[in-house]
Amino acid sequence: MNCPICGNSTVPAVRPFCSKRCADRDLARWFNGSYAVPSTDPEDIDTLEDALEEAEREEQRQEKPH
């Protein structure tokens, strides 16, 4: 197995990395958002609230008999 940061062989003490330095570089990437998972949710809270209200209205329409 190779280190995901630099490609060198891994060391059991810091696996899956080759060194503490590469492990720290990986941790820094998590902290600065490099590994962030993209979201499909609206980023703007007002847009989110509007979407929730619309979903609630739609649910109420479906519950009423025609």
C-alpha cells in the first residue's frame, strides 16, 4: 500500500501514511475544507426556509381530498 499523500510505502505506525508529516498534511486538508463533500442543499437560509414551506404546502394539498 502506498501513502495517499506522496506515494511512498506506508509505515505501520502511521498507516495509511508513510510518515507523521504526511498524516499531518492529510489532517490539514480536512481542516481547511479540501476534502469537503459538495452539498445539493440550498446554502442560503432564506432559500432553505422557502423550500421547506413550499414542501409543507404541497404535503397539505396532497392530504386534502379533491
